[in-house]
Amino acid sequence: MSEAVGVIGLGLMGQPVAANLAAAGHDVRAWNRRDVGLTDAEAHPVGGGSIRVVDDLADLGRDCPVVLSLLPDLPPLEALLPELLGEGSRVRTLVVMSTVSPVRVAEIARELAARGVTVVDAPMSGGVAGAQAGTLSIMIGGPTGAVTDLDPLFHCVGTTVVRLGDVGAGSLAKACNQMVVAGTLTALAEAMVLAERSGLDRAAVLDILGGGLAASEVLRQKADALATDDFTPSGPTRYLLKDLTFARDAAAASGTSLPQLEVLRDLFDTLVTDGEGDADSAVVLDTLRRISRPPAQHS
């Protein structure tokens, strides 16, 4: 694509996605809600292209036929649509790359279709590390033709790119993905509680797990946090709670009872309620330490 590509949201995932698009030679126009160290209205060379951070969202809409949203959820994006799609807007395709409600994104797609804008949902998996490396897994829902046109962009940031159906299908697949992430992370954290209370070195146990059947991408990315209690956010807990809530709602809509999903959502709701929403999701280790302690013995 030779025309400018818009990116809304330059957070933990948005910034590396924009950088990889620019490195592949795309002219990227970006808008962000807060300062991330890039000077507004100034072009920043990246690889074969550049990132131009703009002050005015309407300008981005007038310059970019394709806009990618990397905001954390749909409500912040919906609040921006009147400005983005205002007078003179050239936006014809809006790609929602965050993890959102499958039901609501399909509703927005129907609403914007009447205005000549095609919505594609394309949530990502792989975390910040995958975004930086350009190796994300991208789950897509949307019209076949639009998805085919976007394929070169998707392959700038991901290596596994799959269309799963109409709008909403990508978000439903991401909800399934997050169930597995949360379940795997919780199992690893419980294993660490047992290991440390039994006198084993956590790092050594994680190393052994990583070399056997328990190996996973979750283990690879979260091993340091689980071994050292460094919960600097790469995937904030409140985002995972949001994702599990979407999964629960989808299960309810299909009449499906998923007992582990209910346990996981309640557990991560506890973390957020306890003030750990901005910490990395590996902070579940601390909560499991606390709730797994035996009751105090009274003489």
C-alpha cells in the first residue's frame, strides 16, 4: 500500500506496530492520547518509512484510507469516531486490533457500513515481545476482500495471520486465546507457590518446565517475572480481566458453561479489586501466595 496508514494509540503494542509498519516502508500517521516521547507533527524515520505523529485526529482521517486502532477497548475508539470520520475523511477501512467485545465490534461494523466504512477486527497475540519482533499472531474477522487488501499490512507485524470469519470472529478467537493464557499463567504461578514453599529454586523449576511438555510461549515470556517477582507491566492485569469478561459473555451467549473460565475471571477480578490492575498479569503469583496460606492455628 502506497498511501498513508493511520495508527491510533501508541501504547505498549501500538508503538512497535507503528514502527514495524514504518520499517517496512509505509508512511505512518499516528495519533496518541498522551505523550510517548515522539514530537507531534514531526516525521520520525524508521527503517524504509516514517512515523508522523499528528495533533489533530481529523487530519489523520483526511490523510489515511486505512486506520488501525490499538486503543485498549472500543469505548475510547467510539468516542473518537465523530472526529476521525468527520468532514473530508478518507477513511474507508477501520481495523480494530485490540481485544474487544465480539458482539459490539460487529454492531459498530454494521453502523459504519452505512457510512461507507468497512470494519475489520484483527486482535493480536504475542505480547509486547511479539509486537517488537513483528511475530504476532493475528486473528481476523471481516469481509474476504477487505482482509485480502490488508494482508500486506498484517504481515508487517505478524507471522501467523488467519481470517476466521465475519466481523467479530477475530475477537471471539482472541477471547479463546486469553482463556488459555490466563489458565496457563495461573497454573505456572501455582506451581511456583508449591515449589518455593517446598524449598525449590523457582528459576530452576521454570527452566526445567521450559524444556519439557509444560513449555509454552506464556512460560517463555513470563518466566523472569515469576522467578524474580518483577511485575513491571507488559500485559496489565486489568486488560486480561477485560478479556476474560468478553470470553464469559461469549460463553453465556452460546449457552456454554465453562467452569475454569469462571474461576479465572473471579481470580483476576480479585487482583484488580486489590489494586493490582496496572501490574503485569504475573502478579497473580502474589495473590495465590496469599490465598493459599493455611488458616492460622490457634492454641
